[in-house]
Amino acid sequence: MALIVQKFGGTSVGSVERIEAVAEKIISFRDRGDDVVVVVSAMSGETNRLTALAQEMMEQPIAREMDVLLSTGEQVTIALLSMALEKRGYGARSFTGGQVRILTDDAHTKARIREIDSTRIMAQLEQQNVVVVAGFQGVNEAGCITTLGRGGSDTTAVALAAALKADECQIYTDVKGVYTTDPRVVEEARLLKTVTFEEMLELASLGAKVLQIRSVEFAGKYKVPLRVLSSFEEGEGTLISFEGDEAMEDPSIAGIAFERDEAKLTVTGVPDVPGIAYNVIGPVSEAGIEVDVIVQNAAADGTNDITFTVKRGESERAKSILDNIARSLKAREVDLDTKICKVSLVGVGMRSHAGIASKMFKALAQESINIQIITTSEIKISVVIEEKYLELAVRALHSAFELGDPDGEHSSS
Amino acid sequence: MALIVQKFGGTSVGSVERIEAVAEKIISFRDRGDDVVVVVSAMSGETNRLTALAQEMMEQPIAREMDVLLSTGEQVTIALLSMALEKRGYGARSFTGGQVRILTDDAHTKARIREIDSTRIMAQLEQQNVVVVAGFQGVNEAGCITTLGRGGSDTTAVALAAALKADECQIYTDVKGVYTTDPRVVEEARLLKTVTFEEMLELASLGAKVLQIRSVEFAGKYKVPLRVLSSFEEGEGTLISFEGDEAMEDPSIAGIAFERDEAKLTVTGVPDVPGIAYNVIGPVSEAGIEVDVIVQNAAADGTNDITFTVKRGESERAKSILDNIARSLKAREVDLDTKICKVSLVGVGMRSHAGIASKMFKALAQESINIQIITTSEIKISVVIEEKYLELAVRALHSAFELGDPDGEHSSS
């Protein structure tokens, strides 16, 4: 007997038939005695349909009214899912974000949750009802409907789990969980039984996009045990757990993330005066271009080379900004390379264990892959390499760190 | 400068284009300085789409969840209409029934309005915003979404007009207003400039279906001046006004209503004992069959004939109930006639003026139309006649009472 918050996305509730399947899944938990709070998204396609209506009306729809419009999507799903449960003889009550009440700030279309009142939900759980909550939405202090932005249903689920002190927050998706790397690249990629929040953050932000980063951060902040699992297949999925568990101290690598869509910019021969990194990077950031890896090297002649990566689609724009800066700073030249990629080794274990980096570099060297940039953080090591080596590099690392080994620390489910 | 509540139905807001046209209409009132509160229905087709989804889920959808589902229809419209107004530079704010707050009883899918809080609306009007309210919906004391049943948007509009003490409640429809009779039957049918609440009630219930009876009753109770007019054509429409105005005391007939879909049942030779009307009619009503006109005649032999009309579709069922009753009461026989119709003359004027009835009977006699039943109330005289004479009777009466005469009391707009 536990209190479980479950979240089902748009694809999982995309038709009446699928909603019935979701009801069956919920019931399997009710039958073993769990209390269940369910968070659902709009049926797949619905948000797009509503957005199209709004854009037929005006190119930049008024944010306040956009929220009124879009929030109907989830409201349809909560009603249908509650019916599916009631039809099967299980008590169910639907609630919109405003009814719960999920209080947010005033930032329409991208609101942040401030507070959740758990009174009504707890009362329904006590009456043995499944509580079905519309994801993605809330109300501000003034009582206006707000939405949390796309993917906000994950955030709703985690926030509810935190407010209700749930035993687990289960996010149902179209994948079976978090893998050591992308199974399309490495056939032996293994489903992780557990992963830490920090690892998950790195894995999610580095390409293995399973969950909204924001919801993972939220879960970390409130220490909500989060599980990712499949709506369509059986399995325990991946539990995103707290650091500090015994098993987490092993010198293990959780997985390998990669980013294909990158470009590298280098400004060479920048005169060495204080603040040059800011002078070079600042204007790029201010133009709304997201800057990823940054490295600065002092050259022997007293000048500096600054290298950083951006999304490939924004690289031309970044280049023209840099050309101007280079002229005014009297730098030597600006070089753009769009044929690169980033591969990262992620794992909490590495912070306390030497030798991970050298093992990584050795594995790449053995495949004659030249490393252009290296950056490290507490729980990851990223390298920028030529794009054509991406698959080869990921496979070599996966094998070198024995991630496909079912006897490893993150054993397969 | 006035405070006006306007209601637009599903056809009037059936597409983005039509919603834009509604915005233009609202703006014409704003431009002359009026404060406007708008009540809208779901876009045409939307309620049917949602109902179909629910019925795919279960044949008899849970009422509570049906309300959560259906109320999204109007919510989409309020958002789009507010956008259309904002796009044109007119401030607008949308509100769901729950946000206003329109408090109802707990009768899901057929709730009744108990109370309306006008605070939020008045605050928005003071800020020069158009207030756009979702029709058809409210919340109960527990904060659950309720709906007022189909056509409930009219009721919402009238209730809001009453709560806000609006100068006028305008119901926009696909007809230009209330006519002396159905223009499809009588070409010279004239648009009434004014009609009393009582006349309207009779006209609406007797076939000239323009407004929901419930909303007209509501308007009468709270003395809300109600105007019916067309969304698509220009014109002043018909004002449904209070009795007591000078003009209302004229011996005028407002119009002629008719009901095609009737059947007549007669039980003859019922022994004359107290309570026989109840014994005959009671079981029919209890079977959920609506009984309309009822007449009872004592025959010379001390027995009674009881005649009444029902909807034609329910007449066979009523007949079989009556056959049983007739046996147990030892009545002579039960006769069913499905080839009849009802024609009614409606007008507040007739209550104080003799001669209306005889003029009516004379007009019908001149066309050799035999009258089978006559019933009268304060403001109407109804006759049941053979169905084949319907058009002839309506035209004869329309002409006899000079309803097409533009110099009549209810002059054309």
C-alpha cells in the first residue's frame, strides 16, 4: 500500500481505446491496494488543433486567452479517463488545475507552480477514489487559468507527488526507461534500473530526452522518487533516485549521452586583456544564442584562443556577430566548424574515482578518434569530436566501460 | 450608454470567421459607449463531438464527468472571441462559469443557477474591458463543474443580465426575431417589434421555437428586458417586454402558434365517480408521457368522455396504457387519432376583450374546418383540428386578425 502519482502523456491517452488501457494500468495498482493520483496530458493532436485555431485568429495569440484555450485539452482527458475508471467500477474524480488548486505565478503560457493545496485530493483518496488531475495547468492568485508550457504535465505530476508526499511519481512514456545510451546507436544499450538525479539531468540535457529537465530538477529539489516507464509495455522502468544510496558510490558510469546538432566556433589571437571571455561570449548570449561548451587557451604569444559550441542552426548568426567582435578586438580570425558533435560520459561514480578520463581518452585513441575539446564536470566528461565518428565513439565507450554487461552496477531489469 | 448582455449561439460562433463577425458586432456597441458582457456557446458541432467521445467511452456517461467534458466547448469559444476583440484593439477578458462564479445546484447536466457573483465582471467593465463569459456552465458549492443542459447559454445570459441589472439582454439567433406565425406557412407573417413575456412563453411552447422557455421564464421572473435578433442580418429584432405597457392593453393578438406533432386519445363511457380524471390521466403521466390539452365531458347517461392530446411519437404507448385502464374502469372504449394538430391564437389583449373567440371560430367555420377540441387560457385560445387543415387554418386566422397589417398594434420593424 503506497501513494503513487502516475503521469500519462498525450500519446498514451490519444484515443478512447488508449484511455481504456490507461484505466486498466491504474486499476492494477488500485487492486494491490495503492492510492493513485493520475495526471494526464491532452489527447495527442488536441493541443496542435487548438493552437491552429488560435493562430487562425491571430499570429501572436494573447497569452492569457491562449491558456484558457489550451487548458481545455487536458480537461477533456480527465473527464474521459474518470469515465473509463467508473465504468470499471472504480471510483474516480476529475480535477482541473484550478480546482485542485495548483497555484502558479502570473506568467501565462510558461507559469511556474508556487503552491498546491492537497486538501481536496486527500479527501477523495480517503473515499477510495482515484483522483484524475489535468496536467500542464493551474491558476494564478487572481483566479485566471495559467499553463506551464509544453511538457508541463511532467512538472504537474512531480509537484503533486511532492505536495502529497507520494511514495513514487511514475512518468509513463513511449520508451521503457533510461538507457545507458541510445539503443539506435548501440544495440547492447542497457535499460538502467536506477539512475541518480544528477545523472538523469545530464543524460536528459545531453540528448537522451526522456523527461522534461524542469520536472527532474523539481523532483530533485523535493526529493521525489521518480520512475520512468512505458505506457505500452510491461516493465519496471528506471527509478531516478537520490544520491547517497550505497550502490551509487560505485565507480560506475551511468551512460553515454551525445549531441549531434552542434557547431564549434573559435576566435583566435584575442589580445590578452581582462574580460575578453565576456567580450567575446557576451554579445552572442545577448543575441539569444545558447552557448554550450566554452574553453579558453592562452597562446605562447600572449594572445588567447576562445572556443565554444552552439546549436548548429544558430551557428551562422553567431559567426557574423563574432566577425564584428573580432574586428573591434583586433583578434586574428574566426573559425566555424559545423561538422562536430559532442559525446559525454555521465556518472556520479566518476567524481571519486580517478582513471575514468584516461580510460575514456584511451578508448577513443584506439579508434584513432581525435579529440578537439575536453570539458569536465563533477559527474561527466564531454569531448567534442568530428561528427562522422559519433557512432564509433559511442560504441567504443559503451564497450570500454562495459555498460552492456548485465552484471554491472546498473543491471538490466 | 447602457449595460448590455449579448448571447451568441453555436452557429454564430461556428468558425473563426464567424467569431470575427461577432467581434465586429460587439464593437459596434462598444463604439457607441455601451458596456458589453457577452455569453457564448460552444462552436457548432463541438458539443456533438464531445458527446460522441463520451459515448464511445460509455453509453450512459457519468453526469459529473460529462459536465467536465462538455464545459470545455464554451471555454474554447471565450478564448477565441477574446482574442478577436483584443486583435481589434478592444480590451477583453474571458471567464468560465466557475470563474465568474455562477453558482448552481448539484444537478449535473441539468443544473439550475442559484446565485451569480458580479464582482469580477463589474471590475472588468470598469476597466473598459468586454467581458466574455462561457454560457451553459457553472459550479456547485463543492466547486465541481456543472452544466445547465442544452440551450443553457440563453439562461446564463438572462441570469447575468438580472445579476448585473443590465439594461437589455440580447439573444442573437439565426432568425430575425419573433413573427406573428411561421413565415414558411404564412408568407405575410410579420416580425413583431414587441411581444410580452406571457405571449412569448405561449409562442415558444406552442411551436414558434426561438428561445428556450426556461430562459424566458427566468427573464420574466427578474424583469430582464429581452431582445431576440439575428446574428447574421441587421435589424432591431423583437423586444420581449413587460406587461403593463400602454400598448399592451390593445385587443391585439400577438401571433398564431401551432403544433403538428400531436395525437388525440379519447376514453368514452367512463363511469362517473370522483377521481376519474386522475385515474385516467395519472398512469399516462407516470409513464413519462407528457399530456397536453385535456377536456372532460359528462354525457347524458351519467358517464364521462375524457379526451387529451400527447406527442404523436408517444401515442401508441399511451394507447396501450389506456386500454388497460379502460378495462379496469369498465369504460366503453379507447380511441386514438393521430391525424390531428393544434392551432393557438396568442395575445395578452384577449383577456380583457370579448369576441376574440367567436371571431376565431367564425374564421375557421368559413373555411369549413371542424373544431374537435377547444381550450382557453388567459392569453390564448387553442383548437384541435384535422391535421390536413393546419396551413389553411393558420392563414385564415392570420388574415382574419389582420396580423399581416403593418398598421396593426405590433407593427413591423
